Amino acid sequence: MPNQITLPQGIQTILDEAYRQASVTSVLTSEPSQLRPSNNVHEFCYPQLEVGGLGDYDRNGGYAKNSGVSLEWKTVEADYDRGTKIMVDEMDNQESFDLAFGQAANTLLRDHVAPEGDAFTFAKIAALSGISTDTATIANGSQFLDAILTASTAMDEDEVPEENRFLFTTPTLIKSVKALDTTKSREALDGFAGIVKVPRGRFYTAIDLLSGRTDDEISGGWKPSEGGYAKTTDTDIASGKDYYTKSGETYTKVTSPAKADIANYYEKVGVAKPINFLIVHKPAIIKFDRHVAGPTVISPDMNPDADASIVKYRKYGIVDGYENKRAGIYLSHQ
């Protein structure tokens, strides 16, 4: 996106900036010791440990020989490689009293890097297979409280440790349950290592990352996913579900679906759904930035192409979950 800089008529000492919250998923960042780089630069390895159970002790034969210890290194590929370069002409910067470039790096991190990183993290976690998922419309504090208690009980039954459980939810839902002012509500919210308020705009089950390279995505960033179409795997018509037929590249909604034609039907998949709340046991998650470059500032005298200052930033990493710890994730979405 080309620069759009309006020069001031007089010195303005207070910047008119949008309110933005810093990253809310930093509490999930994994310790570097949890992962190891592989021979391939784009891959990571992490250990998955299993130990056999007890067996009958025999006074003559001694201990039972079970399966012992199984330590397997799982290999995963990096799934996040994003960056940008901002260049501001030196005279534009001087005539704006150094504001055009002086605030560029901070604004980039606050308005784009942090929100996109959070949205990507939540969408990746929501897409993991085998996690506990509940679909509901939560309209008030009582419903939210009931949903939280149900989720916590399910994790207790699955023997997920209470330590390091984090609750992510919207400010609206947090305030709705606190407004109840009951012992039950306080106890429900006290059972977490942390309660993190997530701005609604970052809290979806799926997002699309914009390339910043094509005309329709030139501004970069991300947006809630509009989804796509896939051949349905249903063998019978599901009540209330939308089915589509395909003609060329056009999909048309079927007004009266029939079981006899279901093999030719498509359904929409991957559409972003607003998340009500997400409970994460931190050890169940892999969230690791292998490489972060910047924000790096390059002065005009070091820029071989133009009399302009440059700020550049890149982040390369992964968000994933341990396959044998999926019970440590509970998702509720609309």
C-alpha cells in the first residue's frame, strides 16, 4: 500500500492513533527447550513421551517387564512466515516533524503484528483435531458461567492438571459473569492460572492471511475466513444444513436437498466462527518463534535505493499442539 502522508499546518504534539491492545497470547509461548531444529530449516522436532503401566509383582520372577519408556521425536513444519518493509521519504519525515517514520515501528507492532499473531494463534488452536469443542450462543453471565463449569469439569475428568490452565474470552463475557456477584461465579473464575481478555476482532476459529502482493490484498494483514466449498461426506440430508451444487466455478444453494442427489452436493467449510471462550493448558501447546527480525531501522544514508528511512520486520515460527495432550484444550464457539 503506498504511503499516504498529510503534512501538518502546525506542530501537533499528540498523535491521533487507534487504540490497540498488545499481544494476548504471549502467555502461551513455549520454552525454547521444548523444541529442537531439525536438519531441514523449516522443520522443528519435539519429544513425545509415553511410559508403560504397572504389572503384577512375582516373588520368584520379580518385576513385570512392560513396554518401558517410549520417547519419540515428532517433526512439524513452520506455518507462519510473515513480514513487511515500510519506507518513508526523508523529506516527508522531516516535514511531519519526524512523526511519519518516528512512530512507524511502534505502530506496526501494536496495530498489526500483535493482533495478527493473536488471531493466527487462536485459529490454529481451534483447528486442531481431537480437542473438546462446544457450539453455543452465550447471551448472558449465567449461560457463560454454566459453560465454563462444564468445560472445567470435562478437563478435570480428563485429568488435565489445573496448574497452567488459561481462560481466553471476550471482555463482554468476563463482565457478564462478574456482574452476577455470586460465590459460584468467583469460584469458577478462580480456577485458572490466568484470565485473558481477547478483543472480539482477534477471536475467530479461522482466518485468512492476506499476501500483501496482489491488488485485492495489497494492504496485507488478515481477515476472518470466508471459507470454501468441499464435496460433502454426508450420506443423508442433515436437517438445517446448507448444501450446494457446482457449475463451473459457481456454487448454488440447493433449495430442496434430496438424499438421492447427495453424492453431488458440496458444503461450505472453514468459515470463521466467533469464539466464546478457549481454555488452554499451556503444556498442550507448541507456540514458538524461531526467528524474529526487527523491527530493524535503516537510515537514509544506508538505503542504496532511495533517500528514505526503512523499518522492516519478519516473524517465522509455529503454532501447534501435542497430539497426546488434546484434552488440554477446550473450545466454545458460536
